[in-house]
Amino acid sequence: MEHRRGSASGRLSPLRFVFCLQNHDQIGNRALGERLAAIADPDVLKIGVALLLLAPQIPLLFMGEEQGIRDPFLYFTDYEGELADAVRNGRRKEFGKFAEFATPEAQSRIPDPNKSDTFARSRPDFGLDDDWTRQWRDFYQHLLALRRDEIVPRLERARAIDAGVLSDRAIQARWTLGDGTVLILEANFGVDVVAAPAPSGRMVFACGPSQAADGLGGRSFRATLREAS
């Protein structure tokens, strides 16, 4: 007979949770260490970032995420001898279960964790200052400023209200903040408009066509604060 593990967390403060889009485990355990900025549609990624930075939970940013770093973060170790061989070969065998790495030739593309170059390639270049980098840096700075001004001062005694799906690619979540204000976040990762009531309150941020006449636009996000009545 299975026993339920853990305990209900719905009444805990959002500040008891750390929220992230990616971390060293999720990236480093990919065969080629791709970050979200390298593989995701930028418009979809921006929705995820807005959800990350405007939700009450503590946001975790993985190194360089805040400026759209696309360099890989590879799985690397510092082993020698038989252990080094076992880790390298075991990792390639593990990914051999996937069609993309089913052949020995394809598996040979997976970087050797023990080579110094594998570690060196995983160090992001923070000196970049191109259009891509500036776009992401500005986007994060804007959202972090909103979080500082609109969300953080209200976090004490904040509690979740509910969360639900608007479609198979869209969600809505609500929290009562410490001063009684209700925070409503709506994210649509799909391309189609989804039915959603018109926001009541003060919209503090939106991206994408969030103001669709009949709901929440495709590839869009909006954050609304409804003052306590």
C-alpha cells in the first residue's frame, strides 16, 4: 500500500519556495547542455521569465540567464583512470536510449566530461554587449524593478488563492498579498486566444497581444493587481 509523502503546502508563504525556469541539473544533464535561450522561442521564453519574476515565490536565476546567455552548460567532472572512463562511457550509453543519440557516431558528439575544454565551454561570456544581450538584460531589469516596487513590499503574510488552466497551454494563478491586494498572473504559451475574463484591477505588466478582445491573446502574459475592497 502506497503512503502519501510530505504534507500539504497550500497554506505556506510563497517565500518558502524557490522558483526557477532552469538550473544546473536541468541544463547540465542534457546531452549537449543547451540553455533555454538557445532552444526556446524568445517570445515564449519571455512569458516564462515574466511568470518567474512576478510570482511571489523567490526567483532563482541560473548564471547568465539574465542576459540571454546561449553558451552551453555541460556536464563536467575531474576524474581520472577507470572512473573517468566509466563516467564518460556511461553517460553516452545513457543517452543512447534516445533516437538522436542511438548510434556510436552520434554518442561521440556528447562532450567528454573530463576534458578541460568541456569545463571551459561551460563558462559564460559575461562581456557580451550585442543586441541580443541588451534586449534580455533590459527585459530582466524592467521586471526586477517591477518586482521590487510592486510585489516585494506586499509579500509579508502573502498566501496563495488558487491556480488553474485556461487551456492546455495557458494558466492563471492568484495570490492574496500581505496588504490584501490580489495578484493575478495569466500566461498563454500557445498561439491561440484563450477564453479569460477581462482583468479587473491595475495591470502592472503585459507582453504579447494580451489585450485580445475575447480573452488572453496567443503568446502573451499579463500581471494585474486588484486592490483590497
